[in-house]
Amino acid sequence: MSFSCRRTQISLLLSISFFISSQTFGWGGRGHDTICEVASFLVKEEGLKKYLQNKPQMMGHLCNMPDFHWKSLGGEVNKLGNPTHFIDPEVIGLKIKDIPSDYQKILTAFTGTTNKFKNDGSTIKSIPTEFGSVWWRADQFVRLIGALEKEFSIAQVPANFKEEQNNELPYNKLAFQMVVNMGLMGHFVGDNAQPFHTTADYDGYAAGHGGIHSYFEDSVVGEADGDLQALVLKEARSMKNPSFLKPKTVVEKMKALSEASSADIPKILKVDPVIEKSQLKKEKGMELKTAAKRKSSAEAFKKMKPYVVTGMARGALLLAHLWDISYVQAGRPQLAAYKSYKYPFTVDFIPPDYIELKESAKKEN
């Protein structure tokens, strides 16, 4: 089972016995690793490509950081970080294409309005928590990388082995910071390529497919053979001018990827080998859930494989595209000159910088 940080909920999962569920799932560790390693071979900027050709394994590691290390920090980190992994259009009642690209507009327009997905008359108390913000999270890391341009322009490139291994050298510190932000960005682009990160019915209970999230992204993906990355790379290279590469801004590109991802949901549900539908009951403010009974994931993989490969290919392609954009905005630094052995085993949590609701913009509940 993977433990991708998506959202916190209070519910009871009813199967053989009762369990408290505090997390749902995204692409599992293998999925995120695949997307980010494949993206390393899809970049077009020569200076970036030269650096990444020997670093796909490190990018895969970094892309899993938000689901593993950051999640383990708990507390305020989870409170701020968990909602940045998804987008739930149904909560505000808009189709993906109609959602504003300006997050402040969403905060202002929908805070305190009726939650359109719950259908119980409840109001939206927190847009970041209930609606999510994965598009803006990816954009944040693109901006962080672009902001390094000025410092890169005055930093001296390492001139010898001693300088290459000096982790305090300004150029090396900048390069390390850039690469870390690239990897972290990859996690959220990957999340957006997972269909069930683009819907409020993220685990399928409203459709009678309860438990589909982890079944699809973890159990089914686990059935793939050792050629998964090769399949994803081939699929990504076969995509000619996909819709999500066309918009001008990062947020709009992420929005277009969400549209493509969400369109696969009914197709995946159609081939979900459900033997007995899931049940969802609400009692005394709690959700009583009984997951659907299914055939083995090996059986499901035969029909779900195209959606796994295509989803990951989309994520890898957009990620490589955003890496190229970030690299250009940072001034095309000579990353190949950065040869330090420093490895980002763990990195500090980076709070989202776009969700603060200004007092003047708050709506009265």
C-alpha cells in the first residue's frame, strides 16, 4: 500500500472490521518514480538534458519526497501540504475548463458557498483544504526555479575538482536548490496525471467503486513488468502536440492535463473488475464505508494497462516541458558543471505560497 498525501478525512472503512482512514492515495512510489525518471529523457534543452542523463534515479527519489518524507513530518506540514496534491472541481460546481486560473479569485468567490459535491447543505470553510490546489503547487516550483536567474547570473561556475565538490560554493548551492525544486515539482505534475486526483469522488464511493484509488495506482501498477518505464517513454514520445502543452501559463497547462486525466475516469471505472459494489452510509456525522470487492489486480491490469501507461506518459511529458521552461527562466545555467556528490536524501518542507486568504477578500459565512 502506498501512502500518498492527498487529504485528511474522518471516516470509518467497513470491511471485516472498522478502520479509521486518514489518508487517500495518489500514484504510488513506483508511479511517481517512473514519471520523473522518464521525464529526464524527454527534456529538450541541451544543457538540462546533459545534466539529467545521469540523474534519473535522483529525480525519481525527489519526486517521491512529498509522499514519504514530508508526510512523515505530520502536524502542520500535513495540514498545509496534503491539500496541495489534488483538485476537486465538483466541490465548487464548475467544470475543469471553467475554473479560474487565479487562485485568489477562487478563494474570494467560493469560500463560504455551498459545497456542491456533498449535497448536504454544508458550506465550504476552506478552499485550500476542500477544493485543493495541485495546479498552483506545480506553478510555485516553476516560479521558485525562475527566481534563481539573477543569482545564477553572478555566481562563478566551478573551475576545478575542489570547487566542484565544495557544497558551500554559491553556484553549487544554487544548482542543488534548482534540482531539488525540479524534483518536487515533478510530484505534483504526476499527481495531476492520476485521474482520481482530479475528482472529489477520489476513491470511487459515489460511483460504487470504493477503493479504486489505491487499487488502480498501486495494486494494478504493481502488476507491470520491468519494462514499465520503457512503455511510458515510448507512449510519451508518440504524443504529438497534446492539448496540455499548448496553453501559455503553467496553471493553464496543469488545467488542461486535469481535463485529459479526468476524461479517463469513466473508462477506468468501466473496466474495474467489481464483483460486489461498495457501500457508503452516513451515520451520526461519520461515513461508514465498505470497499468494493474485486477480482485480482493481475486480472485488472490486462484492461487498465493503457490508462496507467497513458496517464504516466502525460505526466512525464508535461513535467519535462515544465523543466525546460524553468531551466530557460533560470537563465540556462551550466548544470553539467555541477558535479557535487551531495545527495538530497531528505529536503525541508516548502509551504505553499499562494493560499493565504487576505482578510479583505474573505466572504462572510
